[in-house]
Amino acid sequence: TDIEFNFTSSQFDSKNRKVNRFSALLDGAAETAEARVIRYFSKGAGFVHFRRNAWDYRIYTKKNDLQYGKINVPEMEWTEITAGWQYRFSGENSLNAAYRYGYGKEHIGMIVDSWPFTSTLVNLLGVKNYNSIDGYVRSHSVFIQSGGRIGARNYIEPGLGFIFAGTHGRYAYRKQDAFFNVFERGKYRMNEYRKFINAGLSYRFSVHRVMIITRLHQLIPIGKDKRLSDAENVKIYGGLFGRLSLAYWFY
């Protein structure tokens, strides 16, 4: 049994960068926690992988060293748990199965002042725009893949899986002055549930110490979309994802 645990934490801030006579300052922090447990047995192995990312960003926009607006992301995180199983028949021929659960959430707050386009008095007593976005997403996926060697240099792995994803979001805004008079407000919600078939194919070609790996995944939407939203209906077509890798072995 192998057990691994990693944790990283970092803080950062950037220098002012001018964009269209404005300057932006970004500061924040990021944390990543990761753990993996692998259990080996005869002709195979099972594993559980946990990963959690958390971010905290703040962006300030300025002109002539005077703050104009602020975008604050106090909470944005993603948690993922993957459990898998692999069984080897003979040589490199194997059967792989994996289940993945993902959960992410975020909150974004934004304040926009009228400065520097108006006087200091108007900016102090005038109307400000307050915006907030809250949301989270949950996903479940199952993928089964079997592969084997074809000839001396080719290895192919077809696979088939299922993905279920649900998103829940809310956007709210209000226009308010320094005396707490609200001139306009509104909110929108978006709750959607999607289901996809995940058809995948992995191909690996090796010669001497060089290896070329190609991975393709085609997402095919199935069933009817369940939408509880104030926004207009949007049709989902799925998508094709690909990755090309080149590896070289030094030993």
C-alpha cells in the first residue's frame, strides 16, 4: 500500500499593469491539498485520490492612483475525489474502471464607483453598483477502459463512460447611494442538469526511447436538459477534447 500527501500554500501580489490608461493590482493566495492511497494486489491495483484547491483573489482598478473599482473573490474552491480499479490480464492488457466526484463553489463580489469620471463629492454621495455571484457545481462520472498491445509498438485503449453535472448559480445586483437609497435591483438564477456519454480513445506509439500518446474524448449529450433558470434556453452540443503528448525515456 502506498500513501502520499501533499500540501502547498502561496501568497502573491502583482505590480500595477496599465491597460487603457487604467492600472490593475492583483493580490491573493492559493492552497492545494492532495492525498493518494494505492492498494496493490495480484495482477492489479485499486486507488483513491483526493484533491482540493482553494483560491482567494482581489483585483483593484485605478486611474491616476485613485481607486475606481474592486472585484473580490473571497471564496473559490474545487474538491475532487477519484476512486479507481485496474486489473491486468497478461502483459500490458488491462481493464480499468474509475469513478470521479467533483464539487466546486465560488462567491464573487464587485463594487464599481463613478470615480474618476465625476467629482469627489459625486463619487462619495453618488450611486455605486454592487454585484455578487454565487454558485456551485457537482459532477459524477464513471469511465471504463480496456486496452492491449497491437504489434510491438502500438497500444490502444478504447473506453466508454457517463457524466452527470449539475450547476446552481445566482446573480444579484443593486444600485445604491451613500444614504442607502436603492434605485434599482435585480437577481437571476440558473440551475441546470446535464448528462453526457463519454466515448474515449487512447493510442500510444513507441519507438526506441520516444513515445507519442494521443487521447480523444467525445462528449455526447443524452436525454432532455432539466433547466430551472431565468436565462434564455441554450442548446448544449457536447464537445471533442484531445491531448497529444511526447515523452522521452533517458534510461
